[in-house]
Amino acid sequence: MSTTLPLQEWLRFIDAEYLASGFIRDGGAAVKFAVTPDLLKAGLQDAVRRGCRDYGFVFACLDAAEVRVHMPQDIFFGLARQVDWRGLARRLVLRMAARSSYAVEGVDENVSGNVFDAIAEANGLEKRLVLQNLRPTLQDEVFRNPHMVRDFRVAMCHLCEGEDVLENDAYTRQPVLDWLRGDGSRVSSVRPFAIYGAINRTTARYFIQSTLYWIRFCGHAGTVLLLDNSRVTLARNPRDDRRYYTRAMALDHYELLREFVDDIDRLPGMLLFVMTCDEFLDESSASRGYGVYPALRTRIMNDVRDRNLVNPVASLVRLS
């Protein structure tokens, strides 16, 4: 009996049950673990990326060899560096403008210039009037939105309103973007924007939740995060100048994954793929497999199995 699923067959189930259906789009969430041979990883990533493009999802990919996947803030920063924050802000501004009876049909949401200027030009208005008229709506729906943590919604409000302040081709909200992406920006650099909190191990989960909400609020179907954690399972350090995870780091990573599984109801519109390797299934205490952290293993292991069929929508599958 085969205990594996062909990659393409599994992808068809994922497409039908999660991406094409209304499950994730309507606020559902899921965490899937896929034991994937190295030769199939690129194909899996490309297929998921195409599905996200076709169905309107934001896609992000993280590799444990490059990102510290045992640190929640680094998970957030890795996601934030792949999110088009200014594009999301322009998308929301255009939706609000349309609801306010502005003509926006000819305005491209991917425009690189000032979206308020583009709306004003399309409607034959003075440029400053559009922002003035939309600011109360932005304040009500973004700044006062209880579904996002305070510093995050303040940042999003600045990104939406900041489309009108380009000076000498320099984006004046760049410190906000750097703070979101963890690009060496200290909290002191964003205090002029009334942002006072750091994104760290304690607060990162709230920023992840806020980001997932924001992406859907701006009109996307949801977020798909593909995380390759194969590097975590290496028991010996290969000393190849890539990240190596000690046993303590591996335990922190598995605890973080367990928290994702347990907090699934607080992660609306997210599909998390954990792409891993055979070593992940090692249950010996001396390994770096999920056996060292029973709390995760018991949540994703297949307790009930058919003798002849592999469940394609199980939490954990092996691909071939």
C-alpha cells in the first residue's frame, strides 16, 4: 500500500477545497504539512504561486535556511517584505473613492504615482480635495478599526493618507515600511508617525493577525504562506553558512507551529503550507523531528487511516 499522494493530485484537492472554493475567501483558515522530496519543492511552490495569482490571494514564501523560523517576529518580517503595502493602500483608497461616487474606472490600482492625484484628474477636481473628502472615511474604517492592533492600524492609515506627500521622489512614509519589514528601523524612527511599539517576540502574533485581516480588508481573497522548514530538521551543523537550528531553536519552531494550529480561528483568510522532509517525521528523542515536541505531533498526526486510501485533506500528507 502506498502512503504517499502524487503532487498533482494533492494540488487538485487543495485548489478545489481551499483556493477555488469560498472557504479561505470567506474567512476560514488551515495549516497543512506536506512531506515533499527536494525534486518536487520547486514544482509545489510554482503551482501554489500560480493558484494564488489566479484566485486573488497574496502569496509569500519563507525558507528556514534564510529566515529564523523559530522567532515569530521574523515570520512576520519575512511576510511583510513580500507584501506590497503601498499597493494595498492604493487598492483600499480606490475602493473607498468608488463608494463615495468618484469615477475610478480609468485609474490603475498599480499606478506608481499618487493615487489621490489620479482620482482627482479622473474627476476633474483639485488634487487636495480628494484626500480631504476621503480622510473621514479612512479615519473611521482604518484608524478606528478594532480588528487590527493599534500601531498597525496607525501605520496603515499613514500609508493610505501618505500617497499625497511625495517629496523629491522620496517616499516620506519609508520609515513606516522599514519598521514593518524589520529593515533596521528603530522605533524612534516611527515615533513622528505616532507609532510607539516594537515588533518583537511578544507582539508579532498580533501583527500577523492584523496583516491577514488587512489583506482581506483591502480586497484580496486571503493569504497563502509557504514555509519550508526542512532546515530545522538537520541534527548536525553542515557549516555551509546557512542557518542552523539547535535543539532549543527547533523546539521553539515547533511550538510556534503548534500555536499556529491552535490559533487557527484567529488567523482569518490564511492557508499555511509547511513544506518539510522525511526527517521531520522522526519521532526519536535524539532527532530534530516533530517527535521532540509531542504537542505538535499529536495535533497533526493521522490517528485514523484507511488501509487503501490516503486522505488528501489531512493535516499531514506525504507527496511523491
